[in-house]
Amino acid sequence: MARARVYITLKEGILDPQGKTVLRALKSLGYDEVEDLRIGKYMELELAGDDKKKLEERLGEMSEQLLANPIIENYRMEVDV
């Protein structure tokens, strides 16, 4: 069994209203050192199999088709076999 992680973030230039809301809230609480904030997604998956290359390929397909929106989001993956 393998454990995989997928990190999804908005591409540069894509507006992040949720991130801006959290940034404003932090600043209102006195955390003025925070200059910018972007919200992303983190997923952990357990995958059957031990062929790392094949699992990375399949996870890439999952990310492209469902987990991420490749038009507005970037993703990176880690697979530990």
C-alpha cells in the first residue's frame, strides 16, 4: 500500500477571495507581518500497489480529471511506496 499527498494551489493571477478574507481577518487581529495569503487544498490518499511510477501516473490522471481544476489550479504530488 502506498500513501500519496496532493497539494493544490490557485495559479498566479487567479483571484483568491477566500485568501483575501482570511488575510484581512489576520490583520484585524494584529498580525500585520502577514503580507499575503492564498488558500489551497491538501489531500491524502492511500493507494493499492507498489509500482511508484504507475501510481504517480494514475494520481496525475486523478488530479487532472477530478482533484484539481487545471485551468485555474496547479498541483503537485508525492507518492511514498
